[in-house]
Amino acid sequence: MSDQHWDSDSIAALVRDFDEANVSKSRWTHQAHLVMAQDYLARYGDVEAALTAMRPRIKALNLSLGGENTANAGYHDSVTKFMLIATEHVLKGSGDAKTPTARVAATINSELISAKFPLYFYSFNLLADPKCRAGWVEPDLRPTRDLSRIIGVHFRI
């Protein structure tokens, strides 16, 4: 499922560069987002603490890459929190994923590897709503509690 090999050095380099808002556009892939989600959950212990720490760093990285953080572009709070919640479910189901490389492998070899995964829970219209971008909005297609049923069940979006 994965085109990139993630070893402890590449994970540590991405984490360092992300924390310094120094990740190039070519490195800021969907997989890199997942790497950072598992790292922040491991570092900060839960979704809310990880989100609080991650939010300003994503915004800073967006700006460093020439992007904007507006009502219609850039940082998306609901997607970020949703993906942290989903990553937490994956990691809880992978009890043996104790090291960064094991956590990354569990995450990128799960349903989350599809960048379209949030669309299984959110309609496009809701994701496009500025309120959904600005703060947490529960999914409209399926509740987040369904993640525990769905993670580990491979499906196509």
C-alpha cells in the first residue's frame, strides 16, 4: 500500500522538519500527514492534546509553503481532528505497535492510507463548509463511533 519506506531516521527527520515548519511540498504527502498524526498522538497522549499542539504547526507549515489558512483554503480543523481520531483507532487496534516505525506501518497499512477516507464519513458539501474547516463538526454520513467497526474492515471508497 505504501510507496515510501519509513524507517526511524526518515520518521525523525519528518517530525523535526514539521515542528520547524520546514517540510517541502513534495514531502508533505498524505503519508506524511499520517506519520505526523501517529507521532503527535504518541507524544501528547490523546486526540485533544495532539490537536492543540498540531493545529498551529500545520497552519505555520501551510504559510511556509506559500499557502493560506482561510475560510476556504488551508488548515481544516474537522479533517485534522477526524484523522487523529481515526489514527487513534488504528493504533489501539495494533497493540504491538510500540515503536514509531511500527506505529507508522500500522497507520499507512490501514484504511487511512486512502486520502478519500474522510469521505466515507463526511459529505463533500459539509467538508466544504467554512464552519467545518474552522472548527470541529461531527461527520454527517456516519458517526465517529463507527470507526471502531470500520477500522480493519477493508473497503473501497
